[in-house]
Amino acid sequence: MQEHSRHKSLELRLNSSHKNVKKAFSNRNDYSFEHEFFYEILTNIVATTEASIHIAEKKLITEEIHEMYKSSCRSGQTANYLKYASLLVCIHDYEQAVEVLKYIESRITRDMVHLSMISDTKPMSFKISNNLTPLEMFKVFVSNIINYVEFTKHESNCAPSHLIYELHRTAGDDRAGYDGKRMFAVVDAKPFLYYLQNLAHTDDDGKNAAIEKLKCYCISAPEESPFRGRLETAYNLLGHILELENKAQEAWEVYIWSANLAPQKKAAYWHMCRLISDYVAADKALQKMGKYILPCTDSDTKWALSTNTTTVMH
């Protein structure tokens, strides 16, 4: 009952804010495109939060929520589409999810750049005419950028459970909240697209094509940009797919790569702990893992091999 009251209070506050923003935007025409762009981001947040509440309360997703998602996609923002596709995967509407994901992929061109892969020291540049107005320049910018995807803890039921490990506290992360968790689970758009494609497809061909694209992304991403973006999260998603394929040893190695990329982030360690727990419970499976590659506690975060003991960084 108390949880239901909290959900209802959150839902009312969000709907009130959503209506107030819409009213404010409707009274001004000076920046109608910019207003609509950010209004659709807010609409997507409201839709995802309400959908998450419905899932928590074991309710069906209403047509109104679906319509809010579709409305939020009118500006063509990839992140909004992906959050809708993520909901469809979470409610097991795989057929519709595959269609949405196929459409998203068709919209992404080679010249588009992940926002998180823009380096502060080497800014990205576009070929823009000097005659463009500020509005036209803004449109060029948003059409060439792929924003990352964020889920708040209030939206967590609309994200695959494996991704929610990214909410666990991260040392030195300025987005960590007072409760010891990050305020957002964040993932880059392309790897999340491929991950959702793997989960949504029920046929082997679709699943295999998706995991190959995710593997290629993980290998090529450092070469495409001097800034890595959130590559460690992409590796964590790849690790999960390998787990689903019963390739535990390969998954373990991928989580090691993730931890190497971002030693201060804890999601990869949680995944390794899960694997250790699973294999401790099954001696035969544990023996198949062979040698463990484990993090040392020295400042250089070097990695050691151990055949007899298991150490997990706290």
C-alpha cells in the first residue's frame, strides 16, 4: 500500500510538470522547434516512468502510455525510440520491438556520432554554411548526434534487468546519489540497440546477427574515436548475451575487459560475483572455468592469475 502511494504521488507530480511545460511552450512561438525537442524528451521520461510503475504494480501498459512514447519519437531522437523498444522487450512484445529496432537502425548513418564519444580535447566539427541561422545550426547538430540512453531508478522496470546493475554506486562518480546509487543507468545508443535486438529476436539468425554487431562495436569503438564513451557498459551487455548462450567463461573474460576499462565502476564486479556464485553452487561447472583472472588491490589495478583462490574487489 505504501509503495502504491509513492508510485501515485510520483505519477501525479510528473503529469503535473508535463502539463505545465506543455502549457508554457504553447504560449511561445519564438523557439518552437527547440521547445518541441525538449518537450518530447520530457514526454518520454513521463511515459517510461508511468510504464515502470504499471509494471511494478503488474498492470497492463495503457494505450495512453504507448501514445506518449510515439509522440516523444516525432523529433526522431534515437534515445527516445530505444527507450520505447526497451519497454516492448520488457513486456515481451518482441514482434513490435523488432520492428521498432529495425526502424531505429535504418535511421543511423555512418556520419552520426555518439554524444558521449565527443572528446573535450578534440571537438567534433560539422560542415556548416556560414549563412545558417542559429535554429538551422541547431537542427544540423541534433540530426548528426546520437544521444546516449538514460534510465532513472524510477524507470528501471522499463530497462532489461542486467542494465540496472549500472545504477550501483561508482567510486568518484559525480552522478552518485546520497543513497549510494547512481542517479542514472546510462548506455550508448548503438550497443544498446544491438543488445535489444538480441533479446527481441526469437530466431537464431536475428540473435546471431545482433551479437556479431555488438562484438564489432566493442572491438572498433576505441578506433573510431579518441574518447571511449561508455564502452565498459557495452562490454557488460555483451557479457550478458554470452551468459544467455551458456558461454560463461567467455562472459567472465568480457567482464574482465570491462573492469579493465573502468576499474572504478562496480557493475562488472557484480557480474563477476554472480558468475562465481553460480559456479560455486555447481562444482563441475566451476572446474570448467579453469584459471580465474582477478583484480589486484594495487594502485596500478594490474591483474593476477590464481588457480586456487578467488578474490573479489570490495
